[in-house]
Amino acid sequence: MIHPIKHFITITRHRHRVMAACFRCGIGWQGLFHDLSKYSPAEFFAGARYYSGTRSPNEAERRRYGYSPAWMHHKGRNKHHFEYWTDFNTLTGYYGPVKMPRRYVAEMFCDRVAASKIYRSKDYDDGYPLAYYLNGSDRRNIHPETGEEIEFLLRMLAEHGEKETFAYIRQWIHE
């Protein structure tokens, strides 16, 4: 069954949470433009078709095709995804991860926290984004420094909460 209205509500709620978090981090302008590609036909129709309300529709699309065309579209247009930051490495002769600028690491943090709140709802706690991140660490091809930075921020959230973490990020992105 296709759920365009439910999908629209979910992605809009997610965007609003990310925007609020981005403003708290001092990157409000980025937050205003966060995930606008989700409203494009390439992403929106797949999201409505594979909507469940408890996880990303890209996972269901990936199970069907072996990959997610919507995700391929999304990650290539949104710099807060580490998958965007891949390029040819002239030293190794292979494609590999590139270190992300801090402002996009901060947006990635906001994105992960907001997604966790949307999908976990009442079961959300500040440790969940870190647990989710660590659960997928063996499958992730992220630049080592970027990986350390996002894990540090997620650990700070789990141990010290949002207020302290957002305050830290506001200073950290300008260092």
C-alpha cells in the first residue's frame, strides 16, 4: 500500500526536528535546507511506496532491488551524509572516504538524533543514536577522522545530554 500523506508527515516532522537541532548548533541556515531532496519525485514516491513509519523506506526498497535508487539520489545531493564524501584517492588509486567539514558532521549529528526521535518515539533516549551508530560500524566506509568526530559527539550526547552537546558543537564547528 502506498502512503504519500503519512510519508510526507514523517519527512516533514523529521526536517523540522533537524532544523531545530541545527539552530541549536549554530548552523540554522543548513537546517533550513536539510533533506529538501526527499520531496523530489525520485525520493518521495519511493518513500511513499515503502513507508512503514518505523524505519527508513530505503531499507525496504533495498531489499526489493538489492539497492535503493532513492538512497542513491539522496546521498549524492546531501552533504550531511558521509557517503557523499567519497572521491578518487590519487595516493591509493582507489575511491575512498574523504574527511567531512565539521559543519556537515554537525548536521549529520542533528540528522541522526532527529531520525532516532522520529523512529523510536516514546522509546527514545540520548544513548540510542550512539547505539544505532555503533551497531552499523562494521559496515560503514567513513573517513577515520570523521568517524571519530561523529562518535565523539554521539558519546557526548549519551553521557552529557543535548544541552551540553549542542553548546560544544556551536564552538567546535568554528575552531
